[in-house]
Amino acid sequence: MLNENIAELLFPDVRHVPADIYSLFPPRDLPSSALVTRFAPSPTGSLNIGGLYATLISERLAHQSNGVFFLRIEDTDKKREIEGSLENIINSLTYFGIHFDEGPQLSGDDKGAYGSYKQSSRMQIYHVFIKHLVRNGLAYPCFCDTDDLQKIRKSQQDLKVTTGYYGQWAKHRDITFEQAKEEILNGKPFVIRLKTSGSSDRRITYHDLVKGPIEIPENNQDIVIMKTDGLPTYHLAHAIDDYLMGTTHVIRGDEWLSSVPIHIQLFETLGFRIPEFGHIAPIMKQVGASKRKFSKRKDLDGTAEYYKEQGYPGVSISEYFMNLINSNFEEWRIANPHQSFRNFFIYTDKMNASGALFDMNKLDDISKEVISRLTGKEVFDHLYTWSKEFDTELYSLIDKNKNYTVNILNIGRAFDKPRKDYSKWSDVKPMIAFFYDEWFEKDVLNGYKLPTNVSLDVAQEIVLGFSKTYRSNNEREAWFQAMKELAGELGFAKDMKQYKANPDHYKGHIGDVAMVIRVALTNRTNTPDLFDIMKVMGEKKVLSRMKTFFGDSIQTT
Ligand code: GLU
């Protein structure tokens, strides 16, 4: 009766009991092998790569078992909230192809039958459970202010005992109805604390999905479950939500490992089935010879957004993460080069229990592989979308020249072993910009990058000779033959063997001739196949570039 009175005093407006809530959240209709997982970020900034990694694991576990993966926003700490975080998180998940079946949408609506998926909209639910705990003597109001807590702490330090609010130190543990009523009439703010039955002398054991068997002391603190503003703490809210939303497996960063005793206690106290837990070590960054955690403030490359801005395709990041999740993915990928990574089954017990190292070079290699499997048109579509947001100069070049750009991007793709030169969309512009006159004309104002062993006069002879013999309808063989002839006429060796046998006899070799033409055409010394470039540029552009090479206004270096 006593507790009933306190419960009524604190929550006069809460009329429901847990059973009413359970009827709104029926168990999910899923086979027992299906996992229900979630990503439960607090909206305190942009998504970091560690979060993205954990999320991919959760998403894969759910979907590979035909279960459900949902997004829940844990926004009960209004002080830490940063505007725009939710949009950032949703946009990042979309970009990286991590599909959530239920959760908040950009439109502001919710998708799914277990909402709201924003904790700030679930206050009435939490209050029902908090009132229920108070009514059953499992929680109580605490009117201690910071001063009181400070005093308790000081005494504990003097006595060299564990600090905190517990046992005999928990001043309001046995508060009576009258005392509580008086405090409330005096307008004293209060929190609600869990009346723990845990003891630090006892240990809980559980099997962590990633870290294996874990043994830690029980929670012996009367933790706060509702703050003075009436909002529940993360600990309480997440337990209620994970239960009502049917979460079977909680995958999260290992900074939460030490909270497991609190969480298990809350699940037990509330009479909820305890989910499986898997705690992932943070992804580490290589700095010189040592490894360290990514820093929120210092490391731009620690955010998911960075990889989007750089233009890594979302699937490259997922493919790379799959390698970190289970190292046998690499073998599987080689055996199944054309399958979606989603056909590979991940296992939490095969994961690295200590922090995986983020290896940029490996990511680049994987991403090159991913992009090499795309058609020129697919690369174009990605580049178009990406450049619109992140490189307006490139966007305007390719927007004006759509078909031409697709042809450019098709170079070297129609083979069994396609080119692997781009790891991200920001790699593309430096490699293809020369194709566009707007860009090329500006570039050559700074001079042509001719090979040093060929004088300008000779280079001009080569370009002139080439212009005369060039026929755009020549096929590769004839085209190359004509170039060889030209080389011979101008005193260059027609092939390397000839040249090597008698170098003094020649001005240079066929390679030098081709290089001069390459430079006149592109002002680059390293390009894809020259013949392919000319085919894509077409006769008019090829000849106009040759002409430009002689242009008065253009200085050659
Ligand atoms: N909201 C918590 C966070 O920000 C979620 C922890 C959990 O997954 O239980 O990381």
C-alpha cells in the first residue's frame, strides 16, 4: 500500500499498467531463427565509421536470417542533442546501402508497427513502467541534490569505500510516503532510482557474442532511471524499447560492456527476456607505427560522411567491412567474384575480439575492384550524382557532355580484366579532365609536359607529321603502322629492339613519338591507351589539339 501511494503521488496521471502496453506491442511473427537487431544512436552528431561498422553487422545478422533490422533514435538526453543528426544518420545509412526495415524517416513519419522509433515520443510508455517499478517497491524517488550527493561522496572517500548511491548510503531508499509528500509539496526536484538487489560481491556471467564468456560484478548502485525533468535515462529506456520492439541481439561498441550488469538487472527486474549481447572493439587508426582509436575531433576520416565526400561507393565500404567482420570473406569473394556480399553469411564468434585496424590501402584496393566491375554508364551515373554535390566543376563538364563522358568512362572496361584505376569518385577528374576542351585549354596555358629527350622542334615535326597521316577511321593496326612509318621518316627507331641494338643511330624510338603525340593530345604523360583516347575524342578534336600545339599564344616548355 505504501508503495502504491508513492506511485500515485509521483505519477497521478499515469493510468495504464504494463499489460496495456504489452497489448500494443505483440511479439513479432517471425521464425525462431530470425534475428531482430537495431541501431540505436543518440542524435549527438554525425555517424562515425565505428557506428557504421557496428550497424552493418547488425543489419547483416538480421537480414541474413530473414529477421528485422530497425533504427531507433535515443534522444532522451536533450542537452547533448545536435540538430541535423537524425538526417545525417539516415542519409549516411542510405548512402552506404544499409537498409532499415523500421524507423524514423526523413519525412518525419515513422515506418513500422513498433514505433515511435524516437525515444522522446515514448514518454508515456516509460512512465507506465517507472510507476510500475515504484508501485512494486523496485524503484523510489530520490530528492538528493548535488550538494547532498557531494557530501555522501566525501564521506565515502574519507572511509575509503566505494563511492556512489547504494546500500546504507542511499538516503532515500526507504523513503516513506509522508516524507516524499512533504518534499514534493516543498517543490523539491527528484529523480527515480532503481532499488537494486545486486551486490558487488556477486558476479554475473554471460556469453558475449563477440568477446566470449564474460564475468563481471553485479551492479550494486541504485542507478537513476528517471531524471528530474521526467525523462528516463538511456539505461531504462533502451531496456524497455528493446523488449517491446522484440530485439533479440544487441550489437554495439564495447564501451557499453561495463553497463551490461545494469542492463541485465533492468531486464530481470522488469521481467523481460534478456537479449543476446555482442560488444565490438573500436576500429583503430594506423598512425605511423602505432594504432589508436579514431578521435571525434581530430580525425576527419573517422566520420562516415568523409567517405561519402571522397566518393567511395557505399558498397566498397561494406565490402571492406566484410573483410574486417570475418576474415574468410576474402576467400569467399575470390571464389564468388560476381555475387553480392550479402550472400556471405557472417558469424559473430568469428569476429576479431580486439580492435580491427582500418587499412586505407586495402579499402582503396577493394574499392578499385568494386568500381572495375561497373559499366561506363554506371560509373557515369555515380559520378554525376556525386559531383553534383561535391565537385561542381566536374559536374558542369560532364553535364554538358553526357554521352562523351560515358564513352570516356568506357575506355578499358570491355575486357575480362578491366581497368582498376579509380578507388573513389574524386579520383576520376584528374584522370579524365584532359578530355574536355574547357579544362585542357586552361591546362596548356602553363606549358606542355614534353619528354626531355625530345626538342620542341622535333616534337613539332612529329605532331605535324602525325596530323597529316591521321585517319580517324583507321583501325588500331593501321593506325599504329602509320605511326611507325612516321617514326622511321623522322629518324626514330620503329621498335625498341632496333633502337636498343643501335641507339646512337636514332633520335629516339617509337615510344618517344607516341609520347609526344600523347602530350600534344592530353598534356599528360600517363594516360589510358592512346588509340582508345583518339577514338573517343574523334577526328575533329584530335586534329584541333594537334593545331593547338602550334598555337602562338601557347608557350611550350
Ligand atoms: N544510444 C546508445 C549510443 O549512443 C546506444 C547503445 C546501445 O546500443 O545500447 O551508443
